[in-house]
Amino acid sequence: MKKLLFFISVSCGILFAQDKMFSTGVKPLYLDATSSKVVGKLLPTTEVTILKKEGDRVLLSIEGYAPAGENIALYFVPNKRILNAGFSKNSGVKFEKIGSTNADGKAFDKLKVQVWSENTDLSDDVKPLFAQAKDLFDQNCSMCHGLHQPKEFSANQWPSMFKSMAGRTGIDKKDYQLVIQYLQKNAKDMPTK
């Protein structure tokens, strides 16, 4: 019986340790499970893998692209400013190169990092996050003019377009990045899902 309970607890730990999750908001990132020094920020809708849990923190694995040789930000896709995570200069975060590619004649590295964050504001499904962002956008961004469709602008154009008008809407500042991620990931230069 003890062996069976041990096997079940180890199996559950392994399953939890490889959970794919999505950030529901902007989350602070830390180098270790006890540090209070923020070394970066995780953006909403970014997919992460939970590697382990310690206290109220989780060790996350985050992947993304960066221009070759740069390691301050991880982007969702090469050559688009759709931020997965950004890090402070000299943060001490270790980037692992897991691939490389070219986009529009520029070299990009595919990188992975392992950093800690609070075990909150994570969802196992990105669809409700996009639905919430779409609703916020649809309800607030048609009050002064006709609603712009996400495919109307490129992924790199959307952040400045949204930010130039967001202050005139009822969208809470904490939700700005969620809406921007929705718009960017559904922009005219992104593949249709």
C-alpha cells in the first residue's frame, strides 16, 4: 500500500511538473523561489511550462525568439514585437539556445529560460483569455468610431494604435497588455488559426 501511495504521489508530481499554462496578466519574474528582486515580466497569454512548485512560487520554462545574440526579451514569433517576457539588463537570467531561424533576412535565436513566479494568475486554457480581451476591445473601442478589426493592422502597429486611444476607454490599465496580446496575435500579418 505504501508503495502504491508513493507511486501515485510521484506520478502526480510529474504530471504537475509538466503542466502547460498561460499567464492571465503581467506577472513578475524572479531568479529563485525566495527572491524579492524582480528580474523580468511575463506577458498575458504567454504559454509556460511549470517545472516545479516551491511554497507559493512556481519554476517556469518560457520559450521565445530574440534577434541573434540578444537576450533581454523573448518574442512570440521572429521579427514581430509580440512580447512573451522581458528582462532587466544584467538580470542574471540564463538563456538556453534551442534553435535558430531567419525571418525577413534577419537571424533569430529560439531561446528558453527558467525563472520563478507566483503560483497565481495562470490558466490552463488561452481561449477564455482571448475571449475576455476581445470583449473588452469590442465593448470599449467602438464608442468613438467604427470598430477596427484585428486584421486591420500589423502585429507591430497594434501596440501604439491601442495605447494612443486606450486612455479614452473604460478598459482598466491592468488589462491593456491582455488586449494588446489579443490584437497582435490576431493581426493581419499573423497566420490564421
